[in-house]
Amino acid sequence: MKFGLDLRLNLPYNIYLFSGVIAGDCYSKEGKPDWNNLRFGIGTGVGVSTPIGPVKLLWGRANDDKERFYLSAGYDF
């Protein structure tokens, strides 16, 4: 289960800036979602649209203060 809200600012040359918040949880197929165990995070990054999909460099911070940089290529699914 995952949900969030993103803001995106389109720039020239297929480049864009984005920022957002996300919340989610993992649970077993037999289990039920536990709304008290949701993890929250914030993030920001820069991306470029290419013929084979977006390429993004992101920074994110979770609610447990862990920070990470990510490089992403392709569409999310």
C-alpha cells in the first residue's frame, strides 16, 4: 500500500524539478493493513524525459531520519 502527493515544475529541454511526500506499508497477503505502522517520507529531485523513459536523480528522507540518494531510469510500475 502506497500513497503520496508530488509537485512538478517543467523546465526547458525536457528537464523538470519535483518534490513530494509519500506514505506506505508492507504487509502479508493474509494480513490486513495496519494504519499505525505507516512509514512517511519526503523527497526532491531533478529529472529528464528521454525517448526510453524518465531518468531521475532523487534525494529522500524517511520519518526515521534515514537519508538516501537514488538514481532512477524508466517508468514506475
